[in-house]
Amino acid sequence: MAFKHALAALALATTAILPACAQDIQTVETPAALGFDPAALDALDARLDQLAAEGARPGYAAIIARGEQIAFVSEAGMIDLEAGTPFTVDSPVRIASMSKPVTAVAVMMLVERGLVSLDDPVSDYIPEFADIRVAVSPMADENGEIATRAPATVMTVEHLLTHTSGLGYIFENQTDLGRLYLETSLYAGEGNLEARMQQLSTLPLYADPGQRWIYSYSLDVAGRVVEVASGMPFEDFLETEIFTPLGMNSTGFFFDYVDFDEADMSPLYVHTESGDMVETEQANPSWASGGGGLVSTASDYIRFAMMLANGGTLGDVRILAPETFAEFSRPRLTAEQLGDGWTGRNFALGMDVVMPPAEGQQAAGVPGDLSWGGMFDTDFFVSPQTRTAAVIMTQIQPSRYRPEPRTLRVFRPMVYASFAFD
């Protein structure tokens, strides 16, 4: 049964969700007091119950906050179908690419401290990247080799945070270059973050740095930049500088950094041709993958999201100064860099950003809203203009049999529909 957005549920959720250091954070009697339409939240709650009951996903945990108060909590379905364990806001899940905004924030913390500049060459931190090459063509020549040339531009830290580095990833198998990235996947390699960056530096780029947006390993490379610039292992930097201050005790790369055991991790499910969900193997990366390696819970990640929605602070904890947050969250890319598929949106640092709608276009959200999701259908968005944060967790492997729509296509429109404030 899903949590309804009543006072008792809010009181329970607030105890688990909010950092003790933020003394002014409190719950309210009704979501309406925070400017949300209770009927619209009822509809979202019922929709998540329905999707879980239909087997679209094993279960969900969703939280919506405004300012420093929780407005809505919903829990639906199961985190473990065989054991019958309910999906709750404290269920630990793999958040995959929702790690990327965390990594981008870590970089900006170092920018604020003067230890990193967005204009710095990546090779200042990872010397092997000084020798990186660009593929002349994504297809191999008659000798079975991918011809390369020197890059026309220098790869910078900003290129990493905007996915314009030219690097590839693990989602393209139509070209010889894409297959090369798959064959040498960092997730199948060995060694720590430093060793994997050395491995990555041997692969050709798809394009010159700065030329175009290509989803990539860029945020993994940014994690190594944080490691070198801070003088701390990347996982330790996140733990001491972000997670502990925000009270995110269930978020980390490794199980000795979180307050649960590996046995407590949620199973990962995949849909079969018959529509059933079966458990599938998915080990968490054995290295600090800033692009996709974190585990977390809805009750933890909402704290990070609330910090962003409030412009870099949560209670008495400041992660980013206002001017740093403004730099973090502004649109950065041209239409030529973005290519197709970005109507109403642009890219900031580590996240996409909603743009004011063009004449005749439907708004993609509130201008300035930031969002990103994860491979296993987790999602979140923050609305700095309205100080709203919204997080939803589930745990499903992509497959040809996975029912549509994706979680974000359900969650975001229904959250926006609940807005009853200007």
C-alpha cells in the first residue's frame, strides 16, 4: 500500500529524511500549505500503486519537497518480489547516472575553492589525456584499424561536465568505435579510478572536445579530477564534503561507506517476453564511478535534491555558494552542439535544464529546472524558481520488454500538475 500524504505519513518520513543539522526543517499539516494540490497528489499516489500492481515496475518510492519541508511521500509495490518486502523511501537502490549530478557538484565545490578551473585542461589532472586522439571515422579502415588524428581543441573540465569531451560510452554498438568502447568497457576492467582513466585515455574520441554533446564517460573522468585536485580518494571526498554534511548516510560507492549491508541491496529486475519480472544479476561497480556507481535511497537523495532546489544550501549546510550554484545551473550549449531532441531544454553542468518555451511551444517545465535520471528508471528534478525537489526510485533493467512509459514520463508531468503556486 502506498503512503498517503497525511500528517502521520509526513511525520514518519521527515524523521528518516531530513538532516539533523538543519534545525529549521519541519513538516506541515497538509501539502496544500506548501502550495500543492492534494487531489493531484492523490492521483500520483494512485498511479504509482496502479503501475506497481500491474507489474510495470516492482515498486516505487517517491518524495516531493518544497523549500525545507516535505510535501508528499508515496511508497508502492515491492523492493523484493520473492520476499514480499515493501518498497520504501529507505530501500537502497542503484541510482546509476543520478551519480552524475553529484560528481558535477563535487567539481564545482573545488572550483569555488580555487582548486579547479572549468577552463583547465583535463591533462593537468590526468597526464595521459595529453596524448588522446580523435577518430577520423567511427569505422575501421581496410586494415581493421580506426584512423586517428590530433584533436583540434584541448579537452577541459567544462567539456567533461557538459558531455562535450568527445569521449564515448557503453551504449553505441553500430560503429567500430562504439564496439571498441564496449570491448574495453571501464565496468569490465580492473583497477582503481586512476587505472581506469589510464585505460580510457587510450581510446579515440568521437569528436573534437567542445564540438557536440555525446553521452559519455565524462563524469567518470571528472571524478578523477576531483580525486587529484582534492588530494583525497573520490569516494572520501563525496563522503566528507557532501554526504555527511547533508545526512546522507545511505549513499556511497562501497558498502563500508553506507549504513546497510550488501545483503540489504534491492534486487534488480528485468521483464521477460511474457511480461513477468525476474531477478537479474547486476553487481555494483567495484570502483568509484562518478558517472554511474552510487547506491542511495529516496530518503537520502531528496536531501541532495533539496540542496539544489534551494540554490546550494539545506538548513544550515552550504554545499555551493549562490554564485557557484548560478554557474553550475546555467544553460551552456548551443543548438549546434546539442543536436536534435532537445526541444525546450539545454544542458547545464551534469544535468539538463529547462529553457523558456519558444513561441507556440509547450513548456518543458519551469524555466531553470534541472533534472537527470538513472539507467534503472530512477529520476529526479529540482525547481530552483519554486524551491521544489522531487525524487522517485524504482529498480528495473532496461529491456525490449519493459513496459512504457518510463518513470519520468509519469512522474514529472504529475508532479508539475500538482503545483498550485505561481
